Amino acid sequence: MSLFHMRYRQWLAAATVAALLTGCSSGNTPRSEAPPANNGEAEASQDSGAFANKMKLTVFNSGAFNPATPMPPREEDPMRQMLEAAVNIELDYVIPAPDQADAMLNALIASGDIPDLIFFKDRASAVKYYEEGVTADIGETLAQYPDYEARFTDQQWRDLMYEGKQIGVPAYEQVSGTVGWWLRQDWLDALGLDRPQTTAELLDDMKAFTYDDPDGNGEQDTYGFVAGVGKDGTLANLGWGEVFWLFGAHPEVVDVRDGELVIGATDDRTSEALAFIREMIDAGVVDPDWVSINDVQQINQKMYRGKVGMLISGWRQMEPSNQKNMEEIGGSVPEWITVPPVAGPSGERRLGNAAAQSNSWGVSIKAARDEAKLARIFAFLQYWYTDEEAQRVFSYGIEGVQWNLMDGEIVKVTDEDTLNNYRWTSNYYMPRRGDDPLYFNFQNPDTAGYHQVNIDHVMPNPANAIVVPDPDDRLYADRQKYVRESLLRFMTGRAPLDEWEAYKETLESKYDYGAYRDYVEELLRANEVL
């Protein structure tokens, strides 16, 4: 028997084995605030002895990381046993198939069998079920668990507020800085150039990468930059968005600066960015394929071929698997590095927005009205997300099976059979940190540093996460289409930039932009962001 399996059996033998959870029923009631948790329960130790009566807890997790992997029975699941023993519960951990999650949850609600904790993938879903009276405001209860509250930032908690109510708690941390500026350091060295620090230097280096034969093959077959446009015309995700951010605005983002609403589609800094992009295109430094590139894999293929000097792509692009792609497709592994964004006209170096805490756990209204149940839920969450031992298990898996402690350091097991046999454990990894290189299992030691460069240059934007389309806005789709088409016309020169004011006037006169702006302002004020 392997050491891993011996340790696993020892773990099982030491764990508390509980009976299988049977179904529970609850009723759908009008929206209401949760009462403060019973003080005795709230202040109780996380030791299961502090909870004399075993209690059933149903967790509906449609955000599990490996939902297609079957979960083992309780007697073969030490992670479940660990959670159950910590706060004396019988845990019903429901992981629906992704394409059935909404239907299954709605069926449970209709039957009155509402789960105690419900995962919501985004803010819109959390608001919907709160408004329908399915989940509760848990603000008062949260204040009684300072260790748990301290686990997340003030901004993460604010992201999950709605009209002054705390309608959820963070499920898993969103990951910021997953894309950034990649640059060919070997091309800079070959041409005797320094890394660019301003937009002017950025353009100069792009020109050198295009016209000065940086790969030394005697041919003019390289470009300074490559980007793309989404199939729906968006400029958000394929490189151009990060160029806009150099100028402090983004055409598809709402922001609040110095207490004032900023709508990127009409902000004058967007027109400054358009002028710079136009200059890039006119200078011939942008790979002309940009007009037909509409997904990130096409951008990555350009990176692998080795004929472009700068681009925007994911944090893992120099991991071994991608270096292999470069070798196979381009014939070599160039010296790509992640660099900070250059300083824009204001001096700000902005890569983009920090990821808003969009996913959450909602507490059912029935569970929230039961003081003992509510206290148990928060004790469960506090243990799962803050206990030191639990953090290691619920971020990396089972000790002695998936990782070992060596000289005080966690060393992950790399055996393929073990990895495959224990993929189900990742369905418990909700407490993992969004900036944990060990969890993300970086194979290149430089990747964590590249990620940190990106994290250091994203900025919180609580406004954009709150703004969702007004369901009564009949012009929304047409307005968005007009904005995107107009931006592309400005970029490519089909419309001169001196028509910028006329573009804004058309938005007002034809697409009722004033009503849209009023809606956004009202939404932000209601959520105390403006």
C-alpha cells in the first residue's frame, strides 16, 4: 500500500463519520432581514462540542470547480467529514450539472425544499433571488463574526450589498490581473531599446519592432502589436481595451472618479485613446489581421508564431505547455515578459479593473429566521474560510494524499493517478485565495511575478459591477451597437475624430442617452456608490 493511501486511511479512521443527510423542507417566504444570531451560538468555539445538537445543513453549490466529477460517499470523503465534525452538522453538499443548475434550484424553491446556502454565479442572480424573497439580508449576523468578516476586503463585502443590504457573502475570490501586457525583451535587446514608459515610447518601440528587423532575418515580416475585436463588435477582451485604459477610460465601462459618474462610451479620454489607436494603425505597427481576430486563441497563435512584439494575453503564457507551443509553432521560445502598462497622459498606469466579487453565497430566508440554524451556518463558513488547518485542506486537498509538508513548506503531489483520482476534492476549494500561486500550480517560477505585476496595476471599480441593463430600456441593444460601430469607424479612419461631438449628440437625440445616464446614476446612488 502506498504512503498516500496509508495516510488517507488513517485520516478516514480518525474522522467523524456521520449518517447520510435526508431531505429537508422549507417554505418560500417574503423578503426580510435575518435576525442576529443567538449570542451563545455566535460566540461558540468551532469545536463541534460547542454545538450540542447535530443539525442538517444543505449547501447548493453550482459554482463547484469540477462539477462533472462524481463526489464519493461520505465514508470515503474526509473533507466532508472534516466540515461536519467542525460544527456538528450533517452536510448535504449538492453539486448540480452546470446545464441543470438553474432548473434544479428553481424546482427546489417551488417545492419548498430551499437549500440553506445557495451559490449565485453573479450579482444579478443574487439580487433576483433576494427580491423574490428566497434569500435574506445577513448584515447584522455578519457583524458578530469578525474573524470571518476580516477574511475578505471591505470592497468585496460592498460588492455584495444591494440597496444597503448585505444580500450575500463571498463564495470564491475572483481573480484579478489574469491578463496583461506581454513584450519581447529579446527584441528590445537586439535593437538596443529600453522598455517603454510612456505612450510615445510605446509607439516608438512598436515602430521599431515593425520596421527594424528585430528577429534579424532580413525580412520585414514582424509587427509591433496585435489585437482583435469580439464577434459582437466589443473592444473589451482582445487587447484594445488595455490600450484605452492607458488614457484612463474604457468605452464599455462605467466608473466613478472624484465622486462623478464616468461613462466610458462618451468620456473625452476615450477619444484621446482613439486618436492614439488611429496613430498606431496608420503607422502600420498593428498586425493587419486584427480586423478578423475574434477570440483569444487567435491572439495566442500570433504569440506562438513569434512575429509580433507586444500583445495582451493571459498570465500563464510562459508556462511550459505554452513554451512548447512556441517551440512547435514558431521554432523557438522567445523571451516574453510581462511589463506594467506605460504611463498615460495623466501619469496613471492602469491595466484595467480589479475583479469585482460577483459570485456569492446567499442564505435562505427560512434558515435565516432560525437563530440556531443561522448561527450554525456562520460557524460553518467561518471554519471553512478562516481555520488555518482547513485553509490548507480546502485549498490544496488531502494532506498525505495530494500534498505533504516538507521542512515547513507545502509540496504538492504530481503523480497523475493521484491527481485524477482526487479531482473531486476541488469541489470543496471555495476558500482558495485569488492570488495564491501554490493553488494555481504555476510551473514557471516567473509566472507568480507576472501575475503580481498585473495585480499591482488594476484598480477597484465598484460602479461597473453594479450596472446591469435596464430591462425596460428598449434602445439598449441598438445604442450599444451604434457605440461599437462608431468606435471602429473612428479607429480605422472611416470617420474623422472631429466627429466625436456629433457622435455624442446622436447618442442623445436618437438613442435616448440621457435616460440611460439617469438610470445609471439612480442605480449607483441606490447602492451608495455615487
